[in-house]
Amino acid sequence: MASIPGALPFAFDLDPASTALIVIDMQRDFIEPGGFGASLGNDVTRLQAIIPTVAALLLAARQAGLPVIHTRECHRPDLSDLPPAKRDRGTPTLRIGDPGPMGRVLIAGEPGADIVPELAPLPGEIVLDKPGKGAFYATPLSDHLAQFGTKALIFAGVTTEVCVQTTMREANDRGFVCLLAEDATESYFPAFKAAAVEMIRAQGGIVGWTATTAEIAAALTGGTA
Ligand code: TIU
């Protein structure tokens, strides 16, 4: 058992044998110009900046032998898993399923739905396509975690207050101990990220813990942060 003494709201006990890493939606559609995130009017450069930190967390998790799960928010080409209430939301320049510079927006198999090449999954890692913001809804995530014997999850990815927080809350309710790598997640809105991080660890860790990637990597690989 390793410990992260600097984790918030208090020290986090990390057992690599029962912990998995989940990297949420590090897809071109959220991170590169011309995708879904940009179509909603967002500046995607904030999200690009965390790629090296997520890569460092992935490296440490792989070295420690943790199961690694990657998620992609995307829909079937026939849009059968896209509720009209999701497609018709707001006034984006491109709607989900429309053709854009990286293929059809947020559609499985299109270039925009791919994970950015720097964070490409390795053979044997789980890649889950999810139609919702949370990674448990309409996916086999629970089955994979049961197979791994996972009790704790480390979270990274985008965006902090949407898909990451939703998945963390889903996991917390399912009995998983949740740790957010606070510098390996990002939002288009700095204030939303700050608020999400605060509310996750408020009230004695009502949703979970937060720690830096360096702290988590040190605990995983036996070094110091
Ligand atoms: N992955 C994820 O967070 N999906 C979003 O739509 N996020 C936004 O912040 N829009």
C-alpha cells in the first residue's frame, strides 16, 4: 500500500493491485480546432495543454501495471443512441452527426472521435465508447472493473466539470474510491474546473480525493513527488 500524504482533503491510501486509471474523452473532437468542443464556441487550446501531463500519468500507470481504460464520447453512425434532447441542444455551429473538418462530429469511427495520437491506447487497454457524459451509462465499464477487481479509480481527462465529474460521481455512488489527477484534467472554463475540483473534495471528500500527477506517479512507481 502506497500513500499520497499531500492528497486533499486528506492523505490517500493507494493500493496499485486494486486501482485502475480511467482517461476520459481525450479526443480530437474536444481538443483540436474544428471539432465538437470548438463548435460549442470553446477555446480548445486550454485542453491541449494537459496532453503531456496525461501522458506522464499514463506512463506511471502502465509502469505500475494498472489496468488502463480510455473513454470516447461518441455516437453510432445511425444516431440511434443520440437522444434528440442532446442533438438539438443550444445553437452550435455543428451538431453531433454533422460533417466537419474531422469527419462527422462525435461519431464512432470518424477521425474526430479518435483519441489524440500522443495518448493513443496500447494494445490490451480498454477503449469504451459512451453516448453520455458519464462512462458507466450504457457501457460495459462496471463489468470490466469487476473483472479487474478494481476498488479505486484514478481519473484524468476532459472536461473536468462535465464528463470527468459525471463519471466520478457515478463511480462514487457505485462504491469506488475516486482520486482525480487535478493537473491531468481541464475545462474550457477555468472557474468551472476550480469549482469542480473544490466540490469533489469538499465535505471530507464527498465525491473523492484530488492530487497532482507527480504525487500520484511517485506513489505508483515508488519515487518522490
Ligand atoms: N467529454 C466531455 O466533457 N463532453 C463535453 O461535452 N464537455 C463539455 O465541456 N462540453
